[in-house]
Amino acid sequence: MGENFDAKDDIRQALEIIKNSNNTGELSMSVSAICQNEKGGKYAYVTFTDGVRDAEGRIPECNITKNNGFAEIEVKQLEKYMQDNLDELKKMAAGIDIFSAFTK
């Protein structure tokens, strides 16, 4: 048996989820400060939410690592957004000074 690659089903599913979620239609995004793993690799987190659903991705991999309510096609769109805007997202993460929150 072959896989079903009919995009209409994905679009219908995404529209149904949006319709049933009672969200405002506005998607907000936030970016974490740069983190560093034990091997010295740098990464940051990108969070998306519409007030009802949320997803968290990691850059520079541009993968959604946590998803709560977004359809598979929407997750792919969020990953593409991260890929297309990776340079800007890196600049945003680099510009976050986590210590400034403690100096007030």
C-alpha cells in the first residue's frame, strides 16, 4: 500500500483544528537566550503560541521538539519559518541579556 500524500486532507485537518480551538488567529513567538551544551555547541529555543496551542523548537536545527495542539502540516510550516529566518532568530537570541533581569 502506498502512502497518502493528499495535501487536501492535511489542510482540512489544520483548518478543523483552528476552527475548534477558539483562538484569536494571532501567533506569537519568543526566542530564548543562547544556551550551550556540554560539548560547547550553541543553541536556542523558539516558542510559538496562539493562546490555545503552543510549540517549542530548537535552532539551529530548526526542529519542533514539543507540540501541544498544532497539526502536522502546521509543525512543518513552523520548522520552515525557523529555517527561512534562522539568521534573524540567531540575532534575537544573541541579543538577550539574561542578567539584566537581575540588575533592577
